[in-house]
Amino acid sequence: MDNAIVLLSGGLDSATSLFWAKKNGFRPFCLIFDYGQRHKKEIDNARAIAKKAKCGYEIVKFNLASDTTSLVNKKLKLPKKVMPDEIPSTYAPARNIIFLSLGVSFAETKKAQFIVIGTNQLDYSNYPDCRDEFIRAFQKAINLGTKSGTQAKTIKILTPLQNKNKAQIIKLAVKLKVPLELTWSCYAGNTKPCNICPSCIIRAKGFKEAGVADPILR
């Protein structure tokens, strides 16, 4: 059984990626990131998901130190819709670069051969660090810039959801018995989803197209 570092945000995609890893015979260890985001709900949900999956986890805390992202700066308004070809205010500078870098460090430390990340480039919010081009470039950086890479034992990035739309991801989550009631997608940290931010809209569209009731709306 191969060890895998799973980057777990508490959202639908990362939770599905975690249960995909378990189903495919990996031994997952979850990294949960506290980077100063505007609410802690997703961190609490990620912890609950890791416990439900009976996986070890660690919460890594750092300061993203960005006044430019509405995911951190509460003075900035959250977007209400996805604009074509426009990177939204919820873009957090270099976030996946940082997440994957920390994942690589943990992977080398824990002798994990894989990093699992729930990126997808179909139903997403125009984030440049979710694209295939970025993942391929970062894989090359791992190959060239790590001890494991130079010793031909490179750590491989796995993106099981990369070319799936949200409805396909939800259908997979149901098949994998992901605790969807524990996942959180909303950019706001209220008791219930706001149902107006792009993440809520994409999630609602996915559940509708998948023909599945979203358990967090019950």
C-alpha cells in the first residue's frame, strides 16, 4: 500500500479525492491548511472529513499575507458570479503552489510516493493554478528540485478530478460514499450556504445535473 499526502480543504472536490485515494488502495495522510482565510468553517469540516475517513491529518498554519484576495481580506466583497475569462477576487496568490510545496515537503518526510489534489479545470472559477499546464509544470519542478526526484523516486501528483465536471464529481462522491453532509463549498462562513457566491452556484448546478439532493441544504 502506497502512502499518499492528500490536500484536504473540506470542500467537495478534496473530500472526493480523499475517498478516491482510499478506494484505490492508498494510505492517505491529510494536510489541512489554515492560511488566514476569512472563516474557519472549512477547516473544521476538513478535520471532520479526515476523522470520518479514519485518516491521520495535520493542520498547517501560515499567513498568506494578502490584501488582494477576498478569501482572506474581509473588507473585500465576495463575488456573486463567475465572469468568463476573469480571475475573481477569491483568487489567492500562489495558493496551490504553496499547498503543493508543503505537500512535497511532507511527502519526502513521510516517505509518501504521491500527492493527491482535487483540482479540476472544467467547473471552476478561472483559477490559473487549477489547469493541466500548471500541474505538469509543478510535476517537473518536483522531479528536478527534490532529493526523491534526483534519485529517480519522484513524488507524483495525482489529480483524479482534473477533467470531470461538478456533476460527474458528485456522482463519483456518491459512489465512493463521501460524507457530502460534511463538505463545505461556500465562500462565506455562515451556518448555511449563501447560495449566491460562485462556489455555491457551481455546487448547486452540479447537484442538480447529477440528480442528487445536496444534504447541506436539508
